[in-house]
Amino acid sequence: MLPPPYSTDAAGLLRQYVANRLEFYNAGINQAQLQTANDQAAQLHSQLWSIAAAASAQDNRAVPTGLFVQALNEVIDLQAMRLAAFQNRAPEIVIWLLLGVAVATAGVVGYNNGQGNRRHAFGALTLIVLVVVIIWVIIDRDRPRRGLILVR
């Protein structure tokens, strides 16, 4: 819905942007490919923004141009939030603390089983497995590009 010279350019750049996003997600954990995809996305954002600025300069009251600018702002904001989410990691001390809690839990369960006259193997095993699963999920979720829980 943009004026003719801008609509063709914007459509072509948006197609490139979709291909770029697919490259980003298919890069996996390859840092070089991820960086290249992010650099290309920033360049495409800049080109799209220059189209929006030129279309706005032609007629700043046009509704289609305003909607294009608004949508482009949302695309750029989502990209920034996506990158921040991928870089937001749990501090290493938290991981060590979780592992310490797992060791302490196993120690307390073992100590309690050794003190009593009767062993509660099912309860002890269930507690230890739950602690391990919770820690595993936290660590796996903290690494969004690898493991079983993948963020796309």
C-alpha cells in the first residue's frame, strides 16, 4: 500500500528479511553464522527505515505510510528483544549453587536413610530424580539454541 517506487523496494527487502530470519534460526550454535545473520538483519532494517523515511517525506499524513512505519518499528523492537533473550543467561554462580543443592539433597537423603531402621528407597530416589530433573530443565532452558528445549 506504499506509493509505487517504495512498495516494490520494501517488498523485496522484506523477502530478504524473511530469508535472513530463516538463516538465523538454521545457524544453530555457529557463532559466525549468527553474527552474519544479525549484521544482515541490521542492514536490512536500515534499508527499510530509509524507505519509510522517504515515503514519509513524500506525504507524512498518508495512513499506509504510517502503518508501515509502525510495523517496521515493531519488527526492529522484536529483533532487539529476541537478541536480548538469547544473550540473557543465568550467572555461573547460580548453576554452581543448583549443583550444590543437588549434592546436599543427596547427602541429606543418604544420611536420613542411614539413621533410620527402615530405608525409604522409593521416596529417596523420587526426591533425587526430581531435583536432578529440575536442575536439568533450568540448565537446558538457559541454553536456548541447544538441548531438548529449543527457542525458535
